[in-house]
Amino acid sequence: MKRLRPYTLPVTKPDAGGGLSRRSLLQAVGLLPLAAALPVASRAAAATPGAVPTYTTSGGTIDSAYTGLKHNWTLTYPTGHDGEPLPVALALHSSNGDATEMFVLGMPDRLDALMTAGKTPPFALASIDSMNGFYEKKGGRDYARVVSVEFLKVLHDRNLDTSRLGIIGWSMGGWGAFRLAQHELHDRVRVISAISTPCYSSWKTWPSYERGDMTKAQFTANNFYPHPKLLAKPRVFLFCGTSDGFYKGNKAFAKVLDRAKGVRRPKTHFSAGGHTHHYWKSVLDPALTHIGRYL
């Protein structure tokens, strides 16, 4: 079993993260051996005397029966809670990311900091590759079932509490958060933090530059926007930068949720920023605090 060094995130340009390759992402968080030698489990704490302990990470690969592909996954326990039966927040990555993107954003570090400040109880963070699958069924590949069946079994087998879930998703991951909460994970999702989510009422309003991601039939079958009543259970927090192309759609969807009978009024946080890692990092604290409060 290979012992990994503590995570030290490199300084990156605010807009540079979206197009990182898988290898670059793995290198960025010290997980490059993960791709070749999985599963890996390691206590991510420095071995030197007096070192500050940090979160614990593990990872592995699922050979999915639902996609025929290999999906890398990562899991972190916050400091001092390694192996405990914690509730789980699924961290759903963007279309240019993968299961390591939550490390590039510094998400486990921010969770540790918020716990230390007494702003959130502990919970695990778990992520799995969805390629550009939008966490839905696309053709013969069902990326939703990878999460809801295969990955949840992995987490359950590690004694985590998968009966109550949070989801923090950004960009494509925001889309996945809502549609999974409406369908495959409908009875389990308690809370959602959705960041920079593509929110469109119909195929007609879905921008042409996004249409390469799915067909009209796939969009219509999976679009969460027209079905707000299926989001009656989770506590929803919408985040979006005012310079993001998805900003207007997020504002409109917040109103849809607000007006839907039986659906809780969503929280919103619309602030300066674009569709970038820089913006996503800037809202992690309230997004994670929201998860911890209702999980």
C-alpha cells in the first residue's frame, strides 16, 4: 500500500483549471499513482514530528457494467474522522474535470477549515468520473447508475451512511445534482449546493454550443428544469457568477423553484465571477456549510 504525501495544491491561474488533462489533475493533487495502482488508501498526514494532520483519502476504480468503462473514484474523510460512518456529500465534477477536480478546487481543505471553525459537522466527500456523461443515460451508457448503484455500493461497503446524501456539483455536476435528486437518488438526497449549473427551460433555449453534449431527445428526457416538484425534498442553494453564461438561467430557475407548490424556497448566491475554477473556489465555504447544515 503506497503512502501518499499530504495535499499541497499548486497556484493556478483563475481561468486555467477547466481544460486540465486527467494526468495534470492527478499530478496537481499528488494522486498520479492512483491511475496505475488502484485501489489506493492512505492517511494523508505528514510523517514528520509536529506536522498538522489533514484529511484522509482513498481511491479506486469501478469497471462499470452500466457504461463498459473504467471510472476512477476518490473519497475523503475529514481530519479526525477516518473510517467513521459519516454521511456523504457527492462531489460532481464539471465536463472538463474528473474525480480529482474536487482536490484542484481545494474542497477537502475547505471542509477541514470550516469544521475547525465550528461552521459545519463532519461529512465525507466522494467523487467519481463521469467523463462528459452529465450523470445521465446517454445512448447505451448509463452514467447515472454508475453513481446511484455502483458507487453508492462502494461507499456503503465502507460503512458510510448512504441513506442520506448531499450533493455539491459545479457546471455539468450541477445538472447531475438536480437530475439525480429527481430520479435515481430521489429518496436519498437531502441537500444540494449547485454551482454554475446549466439551467434551460427547453431545447429551444439550450445554446447551440452546448448541443454537442447531448441530443434533443436526451436533453428532453433528462432536463430537470420543467420538473421542480421533484425537488420538494432537498434544501437547494444555487450559486452562479454574474458574468457566467448560465447566470440568467440560474436566476430564472430559482424563481421556478420559489413558485412551485410544495417546494422549499431555494437560497441563492449570485456574485461577481465567471464560469471558472476561480469563481467555484470563491463560493466553496457557503456551499459546504449549506451541505453540512442539512445533511
